[in-house]
Amino acid sequence: MWKIAVAFAIFAGLALFILSKGGNIDLSGEKHGTEAMHEPAAVGPASAPASK
């Protein structure tokens, strides 16, 4: 059983090390209203499929 705990600790440490080297990674969760919302994608004119 102790081997599982040691393996988990090593894996978690390795995962945190890799994530910290990855750059700007936000692990703080969802943001609601605290940052500017992304603008919706521009929607062009709807094209109807040509029927024959």
C-alpha cells in the first residue's frame, strides 16, 4: 500500500514540475465577470444549400 502512495507522490510532483515549465498555465478555475469576456465570432450571411 505504501508503494502506491509513494508512486502517487512522485507522479504528482512530476506533473507539477512539467506544468510549471509549460509557461502561463492558469489553475485557478473558471472566471465569472472578473475579466473581459471574449467577443463572439463574427457570423457571416447564412448560405442555404443549393437544391436541384
